[in-house]
Amino acid sequence: MNFLNEYTIYSVGDHAVTIELSTTIDEETNEKVLCLFNHFMQQKPEEIKDIIPAYSSLTLVYDIIAVRKKYDISAHSAILQFIEKKLSSFTFCTASTNNCIVIPVCYDISLGIDLQEMAIAKNTDIPTLINLHLSKIYRVYMIGFLPGFAYLGKVDALLATPRKAEPRKKIDAGSVGIAGDQTGIYPVTSPGGWNIIGQTPIQLFNQQAPDNTLLKQGDLVRFEAIDIATFHQLKNKV
């Protein structure tokens, strides 16, 4: 099944090209992006420096000098020819690993610092919000923003909350947040504008490990509630 009758190719600066399959975020399109990523990674020429999958697009970053040395035409034209050739030989297949990773989360209000505000704004209670967050298995749609930051979707409509108008200067590593209809986990301490509903004690990014990110695009994630005592016990083991 070749689905690539509809796509858009456009430049991103002077050394990158994006292949956009759709303007919407959905599981089927994201699966196609992941499969296309694997296809382009096979026998990737050295002049392609990076291939970046996103929600519904794939971006190829290339070395202009290396491309110019290899081809008699412009670097941009050469990359477009390479892309079109790869697309013409592409056949869709399921690319997700179907890994379902269980992540413990403590929703104590000392860690879920925006839970109370969210509950008031939505005219509900904190246990309802927590149960809604626990009720779904989420897909990792993409990795971005920070090393190992997984964009997970989609949350229940009642949980969906816009990003904060003014981001916090510091969000602790492991903090679990809501932004729009997505949920995510801060892998390292950083500024951020997501609404924080809890925290996990496990490490999502380890720069020293060969496989330094716990979550990969296409993985599935299920959250499991733990109490504050268990959180600190697990946190101390990291």
C-alpha cells in the first residue's frame, strides 16, 4: 500500500527540506511518518546529516558543501531528486514497536502544582482529573523541545488545557504536564509552560547511556499512580 499520492515538499532554510503528509495530528498519519523515517534511514547517504520525524512530517537536513561536490546541479535540486526517488520506492508498513511502557506518577498536590487550579477552572475535582489521566494508553507522537521529551496524545477532553500564558522559569525533571490535548514529561529540569499535574521518579533521559532516551516515537505509554512515600523511595534509587 503506497499512500504517497498526497504530500507537500518545502524548504526549511537553506539546508533542510520537509515532507509534509498532513496538516492534522492523528495516529494513522504519525504511523506513516515513522515508517517513512525508517525507509529514509535505510542506506542514508553521508550528505544527509539528520532525518527528523514529527507529528505529520519528516525533515531532512543536508550538508550543502557535500551535496555540491557530489552532484553537478544545485544542492536543493539534488536533494529533491533524492527525495522523489525514495518516495517512489516507498511502501507503507507498520513501524511502531507496540512497546507499552508503564510510568509511575505521583499526583500529590505538592508535585501536581496545577491540579487544584485546573479542577476549579473545569468545575470538577482533583480525583476526577487524575483518573482521566490514568484512563488512557497514550502514543508517543514525537520527541522534541528537550532531549527525550515525548509528546503524548491524546488526553480526555476535560483534561485538555492551554499552555500557561507565562511559562515558569523552572520545571523539575520528571514533571508530568498537560498542554492542549497532549500530555508530556519533562526529562530534565527546564523552563516550561505546561500545566503540571504530577511527577514521575524515573529517569527519562540519560546522556551517558547508549540508548539515552526511555521513550521513542511510536511507543505506547500507560501511567500508574503511586503515593508520595513510594515516589520518594523510587526517587532515591535513581
